[in-house]
Amino acid sequence: MHVKSGDKVVVISGKDVGKIGKVLKAFPNENRVIVEGVNMLTKHKKPMGPTEPGGIVKYEGPIHASKVMLYCDNDEQGVRFGYNILKDGSKVRVCKKCGEVLDK
């Protein structure tokens, strides 16, 4: 998958188009990601005893990974990326526009 947990991404299609958030969790087998503040779902929970009250709970739902792009802070938009191999042999993702390393 082109995104990992902790990446800053921008949503490029769907009801939340244009929102920027951090990837909280990635599911590579299903090709889905959970992004902070995107695809908010509501769940009505019953009270489970005196310690856990009931109510309406909002949480993020998964979206398809093809609906997000990596976000470059220099360009302030979603960007395509490529891979570079550093001198120590590690492989990093870099922005195609400005050349900034996106892996922190």
C-alpha cells in the first residue's frame, strides 16, 4: 500500500474531499485506511452498567486507500511520490514536485 500509519494524507474523492488528516490505522489486506476526522460514523450504545454510560458515540470509519494521497507540507497539497535509495541503503518516499523526503 502507498500509505502507512502516521502518514499525513489528503482525501481526493468522496463526501470528505479536501480534508487533511493523519492515518490512524492501515489495513493492507483490505486496502483500507482509517484517517483522523474523515468518514465519521455514529453508533448508539446502550449503557453497560453504572461504569459505562450509554449515548451516541462518533468514530472514524475505514475508507479505501485509493481515495487518499500523501500530503506534502512544502507544496501544501496532495502529491505523487517516488522512491529514492539513500547511501545507507534505506528506501524512502520523496515528493515528485519538490523532492522533499516524506518519510519522517
